[in-house]
Amino acid sequence: MKKLLVILISLFGITIFSSMGTVSASTTSYDPSMMLLSITDVQIANDIAGSDEELFVETLAQIGYDNYISGSSSAVEGMYEIFGYSLTSDEVALLLFNPGAAPFWLYTAQTALSTTPTFYPGDDSKDGHIGNSFQHAYWNVLMVKYIGINLAEAFATAHEERPNNPWIHKSMDLYNNEKGRDFADNISWIIFKSDATLATMTQDLVDNGELKYILFDYEYISAYIYYDGGIIEPVYDTGNFHAYSDGTIPIYLPEIEIIDRRTKPGSIIMPLSILPIEEEGILDVEEGTTE
């Protein structure tokens, strides 16, 4: 880790600057959005280039482009991962341009990763589960403490811009990241709070149901089939949905489809179980429908 920090901090002296979303070395410009880089890639480029700063940038850019085309970064021993994913090009760019924040960024990520299983062991700490909501919120609380809310937002958002990040996971993570930052921003004298105390305080966000997690393979009623004689048959389906961390009721479910197989169309009475209030609802069905 010490070697990594030396590498990152030394990059501050490299002739790199940001202009219109590009990174430049000498007269050559590169687009970070077309790169996929890990900390290991930074180390590899540094070993290849030695003290040649321009060669370092060119080598790192070439590695980034190659990774982007192949869809993965260097998976070799020593690769530093955050929440199980390699660093995005946005994250690497942030580290290059904010080397002073690098030690704290690494520390807060490691602390969030190592602390979560003590609160949420086993499956609860896995990606998308309830412990993962704590992990993201706590990481952002710590970043606000150590590097401020603006850089915390930049790093947390950059982490979610990885290729092929599933929408349901990205939405959950961005939401919990923001909740953590907002919570931390309202903690008086947060710099004097211990990390252990902040972990306990962050857990209150989970207990109060303020964070999101994913209900995997949640069974729900997707349709009702109506037959003659008042017979109603529910159709069940499964899917992944967001829920708040104090319950197992999804925040949103698709609308229930009505399939009318009666011989005579007309008004139908919806079952009480799907109504938001304790009343029966009447729908007018003009024509029978079939699957």
C-alpha cells in the first residue's frame, strides 16, 4: 500500500492536466472515458516507464484503451478493488488529479469493507443485500469526514460509472451514497467522531429504513385471471425490486394485469389484497381478453 501511495502522490508532478474531459501529456491528448484502469495498471505503467513521465502517461493510456476494448482490467495479484470491482477510469482520473486525497480514499474504502461483515455477516453483506446498503452509506460518511462532501460525491459517483453496471445496483448504490453524505453533512464536529462511533450512527440509517436494498427473487402477483362463477386465479412471478431497509415490501411493483376469461364481459371486483385501502375496487371491462 505504501508503494501505491508513493506512486499516486508522485503523479501530481507529472505534466497532466484536464481539458474538455481529456488527459494530456506533452502534445498528445487522451480520453479517460475510453479507458478501464485498475491500481495494478498504474503500478505496471510506472514499472515500465521508470522516470520517463511522458512514457508513463502514454503507457497507462495504452493499457486503459486495451482494457476498454477487452472489457476488463489487469487481474493480477495485488490489484486493489473497491466493493469487488476494478477502478473505473473516472476514479483513476480523480486519484491522479487529487493525489492528496488518495490515502484517505483508500483508507475509507478498506474500513467500510472490513467493518460491514461485523454488522452484517454472511449473505447480508453481499452486493445488493441489506449490509451492502450500510457499506455504501458508511463509506460516504467516512469520506465526508476525511476529504469533504464534494470529493466524497465525486469518488462515490465515479465508482458507479463502471461498464455494464446493472441499473438496479447502480440506482441502489447512488441512493445510499447520497443518504450517507447527507447524514454525515449534518453531524456536528464529525472530524472528532471516531470511525467506530460513525459506524454505529450509520447503522441507525438502516434500522430507520432510510436506505435501499434489493429483494432478490421476490414473488409477487403479476396478474389475475377471471373466470365464470366468480373464480379468480392469481398468477405469480418473481423479480428483483428495491425495498427500504426496514421491511420486505418492494418500493415499486409492476401493475397487475387483468385477464378476463368470462363468457360475458362487464364490471369486475378487484381482490382486497391488492388495494391500497380497505375497500373493494370495481373496474369496467368492456371486452374479455385472452393471453
